[in-house]
Amino acid sequence: VTPEELLGTWKTYRPKLPGLAPLMTFGHGDGGGGPTSQMVESALRLADGPPSSQLPQVVLEPVRSLVRRVLDRAPQLPVWDGELYLEYHQGTYTSQGWLKRMNRQNETRLQQLEWLISLAAPLGYAHDKSRLDRWWEQLLLMHFHDVLPGSSVGEVYQDVRRMQQTLADELDQAIGEAAQFLTERIDTASAAQPLVLFNTLSWDRSDPIRLPDGTWRDDVTIPAGGWRVIDAADAPTAQPSIVVAENGRRLESRYWRIELDEQGRIVQLYDRVNDRSVLRPGGVGNAWQLFEDRPLDFDAWNIDYDYEQHRLPAPKLESIQTVERGPVRTAVELTWSLPQVDGEPQTRIRQRLALYEHHPRIDFETQIDWHEHHKLLKTAFEVNIRATQAAHEVQFGHLYRPTHRNTSWDRAKYETCAHRWVDLSEHGYGVALLNDCKYGHDIHDGVIRLTCIKSAQSPDASADQGHHQFTYSLLPHAGSLQEAGVIRAAAELNTPAVVHTAAPTPGRLPAHQAGPRCDSPAVMLSTVKPAESGRGLVLRLYEAHGSHTQAQVKLPQPPTSARYVNLLEEPMDEAGDLRVEGDTLTLSLSPFQIVSLHVTFS
């Protein structure tokens, strides 16, 4: 609290409306220490000092008083509609990539565990609530504002790596226990080698499934929110129809015609179903791009605006070979390397480009041994799409950001955050890029790029060194992202089916059965969990398309009660339009609305 800071606060505060003074907070906020006695004394002296034409008057009072004055003036104030984009610290979307992967996977594990517990609880399964709470608290502790962004010191990540791995192991065990409880009650007698596939998404899924032995299935539909028994001995025997030629450089499926150049880049990506080229004329796809990354300050936090002016030679292709030829999918494996520097281990990229017989997703399963510092790695797709905005997924919805740099505000969005997908669409056609653990993106003039690795050295000198594993998927599509099912496809990539091995035994539960499910493609039932009260379940839904819609949620049995609750699972005052008819709940949602329901059963 100095005269300089006081004057700076006043100059920065732009509205200067009568009766609405700027707020000046003080204290060691980032360290959590609060104000010191010296700061308080300084504030008191500035408040009690004589009036000055050089400095604004200081008033010491609770924030509540200022808020009341703002609310009194609210009808006269403009309302901001849209994103409050921070033009800073864009590197935190990518730093410490291994942690962001473990965090997303453990979030998914917790979601799956809660769903399985909810299926098993009516059958007598008793879960340890204190244990579940502890796991959530551990994960959220690692959401601290310097840990998850990748901007903590190295010692923190030594602890966090152990904590995340322990959490993953314990959650896998708990998921296995809940799945085993259900499996023992499911009729698996008709299968020689039964496998029970659990679907913790609220729609029927038919995407390719990887089994424990490494084989794939794509002829299975798992009911929404429930399970299906399959026989591992009944493997598909159809001959692969995907053509691989020219030593893996040309692939052709019922969906795509792909050609690779001598650098392993895609130089032709032809959509056979919609009869159009996905890449722009002369454009390339899945092209590695490497940049020198030395921000002027805040090494792990920032990516400077001019990073593109510091382009480095791309990784060099070493080999390409066909590694999978099966009735479900075909894959070629490409290996790239970077030059070895100063005796350091050599950086190598190994990636499987996989096509599926009956699914249009193109997967890029990537493993990297990374030994570079101050280098930024991206992959780029130069697509034949003309659109001035691109959709980016955020939690419980999505928003649109410009793909041009007309203004300073547009230019500041040279690196943006998205969760599981981005989509660039013109009328009638678009291209989505899905991922299983990445957040940094940039989309400019028809080029979609995913930021894969950022290797800062401050405050952690060994940040991002070593092994990286991630998958991104390209999904060109007809129609809008909503019509093409992009949101569901991204959820399927991130939430694999839970596969549990069983013995062939009779059970009172059928071999396939749906659980909680939602009929509207615009509504995601993201959470099914035991209620904190210990009675019934809590369902959390959100409208994902940006539309007004009506949805029906079908439950495994008729509930005795159903009502809206808030995030603390307290009853909401407003009744809403929730209707209960037998085992079906009907409700209306507005664009991107989030709804929590508490349902109880007899």
C-alpha cells in the first residue's frame, strides 16, 4: 500500500463512474499470508492524510459496502456477454503434460467409479463414502493454481507424480471391486470366455473397444449407462478391407483415402463418403512443427506472441511400417527423431496412425521420449474450411473464438484453451480435432494446431523431460458439430468402456441392460453419483449444443421422488418443469444450462 500503487490503481480503473470507486486489495495474496501490519499502517496513514490533488482519497471498509453500491447501479451498467479471455500465461495449458494426462484420467476414473457404485448400490453394494471423499479431495488438492498449470517447482512434481499414481492405482482397484460385484450377479452363462463391458456414458455406444488381450471389437453396442456381456472366444473373423500400399504411405478405407509424403505428413486426405478433400490445395496434415520457446518472462507460464518467428527444423522421419492388420482396425507406425545435442539422449516420436473398418475416427496414438529444453512442439492440419470462428470445448459447454487477427483482441488469442475437442466448420462441413489429455490449441486461417509439449526450465529445470503418451483424433464430418456428434465422439475417446473378465455363471441380472440414460443428443448426463445424504442418486446434466431442448432421462426403476438440487445437493426453491412418469424424468433446458437432480428409490 504505497502512493505509487494507489495512483496506479486509479489510473488503471477505466470506468470512473460517480459513486463507484475502484477496489484496491492488498496483502501477500499469492502466498496466502494476507496483509502485514506495515501495510495496514500505510493504508491508515493514506486514509487519514490531508486531501491531495495528486492522489485519490483512500476509504477503508468491507468489500460488501462496495458491492452494495455496484448492485444499486447495476441497471445502468453494461453487461459483458462472452468470454473474459486472459491475454497471458497461455503456456500453462501445456506445461507438465504428463500431469495433465494423469489428472484427466483420474477425473474419468472417479466419474466411472461413481457411476458403477450407483448401479451396484440398489443390489446391496456398500461403498465407503469417506474413501470416495478422500480421493476427490486428493485430486482437487492437485488442482492448486500452480500445480495443475505446470508452474510449480520441481520438488512439487516429485510428490504429485507419486500422489497421482497412487490415486490411479486405488481407483482402478475400487472400479474393479464395483465391477466384480455387478459381474457376479449378471448372467454370463452363454459365453465361453465372458467379458462384461460397462458403459458410463448416457447413450448407447458402438465405438471400437480394445480388449484386455490387445484385440479390438467394433460389432458391439453397449447399452447407455449399463452393460453388455460378450464372448472373448467369439472373435471377429472378417478379412480387413482397409488397403495399405506403398510401404504404408497410402491407406484407403470405406471413409478415407490417405497419402503420406517422405516426411510422414498427410498430403492427401480424401473424404470418400462426402466426396471432398479435407486438406486445402497444397496443404498438409499431421505435420510436426517445432519452435524455440524462450518467453521474455515466466518461462513455464508464457508463450510469447512472436514464437512463430523462431521456427526450428521439424523432426525427421526415420521409418514407417504397417503394424496392425485386423478385422476392426489397421495401423501404420511412424518414427521421427530430432538431432542429438551435447550428448543428451535423443528425442524420438513414435506414432500409430489408425483407421477403423466401421468408425470414421482417425486416431494418432503418440509416444514421445522427449529430451529437449525451451522447445515447443505442435501438430498442424491445414484444412479446406472457411470459417471466421472455431468452437472450443469448455467445461459444460463450448464457446467460439476468432480464427483471424483483425484486432488486438483477436491477435491476443494466438494460443487458446480447449478441453476434449475443437471444431472448425463452415456450412455443411467441418473438421474436429479430439484429444485425450491436451489443452493448448491455435486455429488461424484454416490451420488447426494442437500444442503437444512445452519444455520450460523455470521453475522446474526438468519439466516435460522423459516419456509422453497421448492420443489425438481427427474427425472430419458433414453438417455442424452438433449434427455430426462431435461432443459424444470426444467423450467416447476420453471415457473408454470398463472391461471386466468374468466366469461363465448364471445370474439374475440380464446379459445386457441399460442404466440411467438420456434420449436427447443435446444433453449430456455427465455424472451419476450416490447422494451425499446417503439416500438415492444425484444426476448432473448439461445442455451441450447451445440450444433450448427438452430431454427425457430414463432410470433403471421408477423413483419415489425427484427434485432439483443445487451443487451442495440442497433442494432448490424453484420447482422447474420436472415431470416424473414411471421410470422417466422429463425436463427442459436452456442453452448450456447445468442441472442437478436428486432421485430416491424405494
